[in-house]
Amino acid sequence: MQNTQIEKAIAWNPWHGCKKISQGCKNCFVFNMDKRYGRDTNIITKGKTTYELKDSKCPPNSLIKLCFSSDFFIEDADEWRDGCWDFIRRRKDCIFVLTTKRPERIKDCVPSDWGEGWENVYMSVSIENQEMADIRLKHFLEAPVKHREVFCSPLIGPISIGKYLDTGLIKCVNVGGEMAPKKDVRPIEYEWVKNLYLEAKERNIEFYFHQSGSMFLRDGKNIGKWKLKEQIECAEEIQKELENSF
């Protein structure tokens, strides 16, 4: 989904906390945010005031980004997940979007009436390099999901996902760089973005470069930005350039 859509989305974090499982987690913003307040992100806690999403907070046709301070399919939240499914089932008039690094758990964590997926649930799998692309996309494509997107962010290495896009099951490719302090940030390169754009374009699949990251290298020069708003603007400019060039 486009930045403009996500920016307007309602945040729903029924639980907080996560556990790092791959290189993409190294500079996770949730861990960095919790560190400032002396909070242990590895302890997953049910939200005292955020677990239940009130109907008054989400009018019909709302877009709701779900569990962005954790992973919806993390094992520690298994006993709480059904309550979220109940709400999502009832609110068919809203769209729910979530991203996971644990696609192998999807089939075991969906409700009994899930079938091949619900129309109002969009899922993305997060991948950061070729190793994780090959591991996670296999599970993601085998899982019962109605609307699939790929979230290549933070992209820390070149990725080719053409064979996975050839299945016709993935509707959108999102790409983004890493936002982290200068001493920690890992670069994203223009060629990596361009190659993913071309793989998507060749198959008529939506593509969005949503964030350039703090270190976006082009011809060896860092054109990334340090403020999030500027990173988004930079990415939008690159996207327009790609669309006009190919």
C-alpha cells in the first residue's frame, strides 16, 4: 500500500514487544524506542488500554494497521490472538493490514472459519536479504492468505524475487531503507531498488519505494536523508524517476 494510505491508517497495537530473529531486526525502531524508556522489548505484554479497539475509533471504511509494535504471529501472543480475530471478523467494513516475519505460523494461527483468507485482511511478509526472501516467501505463498504483499524493508542486500512473483499470488512489492543512527545504519543501494522495480513492472505488479532510509547509495554517493519525512520524499522522487525511465 502507498505511503499516503498508511499515513492515514489507524494504529492498533493489541500487544507490545518482540524478539529479534534475523538481520533485519538489528536496528528495529521498537527496540530503539523502548531503550529510551528503559523497557525490555523482549517481554511481550498485552495492552492494558490498546488490546481492544473501540468501534468509535474506527468508522466504516477505516484502514487499520495492526500490531506494528510487535509481530501478530509471535508465539507469546497465542492466547490473545482470538480476541483480535473476533473484532476483525465483525468489522468487515474495515481493512486490516499487518506485516510479519513469521509466515510459517500463519496457517496454525488463523481462525477455523478463515478458509483461504478474509477479504478485509491484507498481509505482508518482511524480508531484508536473499536468504530471508527464500525462507519466508516459501512459507508465505503456502499460507492461506487472500491479499499478499512483500515488504522488502529494511533492504540490506540485493534481492531477486521474480520466481515468487511469477506465482501471481503477490499483489504488491514495497521497498524501504533502514532508518538508524549513522554509526549503525546499513545502506540500501539504488540498483537494488531498480531491479526490484523492474521485476514487479515486468509482471504488472504494484511497486512502492516507500522510504529511502538514512543511507541510500547511488553511484557511491549517499543521497539518503535523516528525517523520516525527507526519506519518504526522496523515495517518491526515485519512484517517479523509475516510472518515467522504464
